[in-house]
Amino acid sequence: MRRLAAFVVVGMLLSALPVQAVAERPGPRVDVCHWSEDDEVFVHITVFASAVAKHIDNHGDVYPGQGGLDDRCALEESTVLAVAYSNLDGVDGFDEMGSDVFISKLVDTNDDGVVSAGDEILMGRYPTGFNPSSPADFGGFAVPRHTIDAVRIAGPTYIVVESGTAEFAFASNANGEQYFENGPLGSVCGGCTELLDIKADTNFDRIFTDYFGPSPSQPDSAVLLSRRLPGSGTDDTYLDVDIAIP
């Protein structure tokens, strides 16, 4: 009887909780650069994903990495040597002032004009499908930047660099485009994220995140998509890669 009474009391306490205490959480938070009219600068804030569109439409907010801003919403002055991005405006070239969404940038942090140790890789957001068109179609990375320790290859179509125990690659040629990151070094894919846009029918388009384990930038959701479009020769907008070195 004593046990039954205790159960009744606990049940009464739970039923007395306010509705909002047991309601579902509003979802993950997203980094945005919020325009402060008082200070006339962008400031870094986090908002619930459900509120992002309202901030962009009503306040002129942008995502970190857009509009000439870095991942902390400060003006970015260093030269971008390579960038992987989703080309949402459909116009050739990365438009940081427009709707294009950067996935990853290799920035000439030490201003020596080449890919070298001390430069940085800045992480943005990645498409979770082959036809992204809105903020809901992208995931984010928990690790926003990586400092380059060593350069393996640095050419006009292919860059491979190392940061700590991780490797990063940007590729762009007539056959397709690729962004790839993997760790630890020496593994084929110990934990990798790859976006691949193949223009011929010799391989699959791919969007893989955290494949075989956590990848260096720690994407916030796992994606495993592939498709083949035989002979399409299509340059898809979910991934473009620009490399700006001779």
C-alpha cells in the first residue's frame, strides 16, 4: 500500500508539470552572422534552425563564410586559394556576396601567395542532398577550422594538405570535382567526408559524411548518398570547386 501511494504522488507531480517542460525541443542551433544596425557590423550568434529563414529575410543576416565574412563573422581579408561550394545561383564562380554556400575554403592566412604551412582550411556547411535550395538542405561542421602543417600536392587542379592527423583535398578538372577529408593519416578512409561530382559516367556522384567513422571536421549528421547519371556530362550545382593557384 505504501508503494502504491508513492506511485500516485509521483504521477501527480508529473501531471502538474507545465506543458512546455515536456514539449519537444525546437531543434539544433545554427551559426549566423547577424547585422547589428546600432554598430553597423555583423556579429556572430546562434539561433534555432527553424528561425534561420526569418533572420535572413527580415534582418539581412548571412551565414559565416558568406558576404566576405570568416567563420566568426569578421571581415575576411586573406586570399582564398581554393573553395568547395554549392553553386546555388547557377552562375560560374563562387559568389560570396550572393546565395552560394561554401563547404570548405583554403585560405592564404600567412599571405605568401601559395599553399603552405600556416594557411587555414575554414569549414562552412555541406549539402545533404543532390539538389540543395534552402538552409534546410545543409548540415554544419562542429570543427570550424584547421591549420595546415604540411603540403603534399598544390597544383591548378589538385591540392592535398595535412593538418594534425587529418588530410584534406580539393580537386577540379574536366572529369569532375571533389572535396575530401580523412583521418587518421595513412588510412584509405578511417573517417572521411567526400563530396564528388563526376561529369562522365565512369563513376558515381557521391555525398558521404562520417564514412567508416568520424571525419576531421565532425559533420553534424551522417549522409551516405550516391547516384550515377550515365553520360550526362552534367556539372551539378551541389558541388563546385575553384582553385586559384597557377
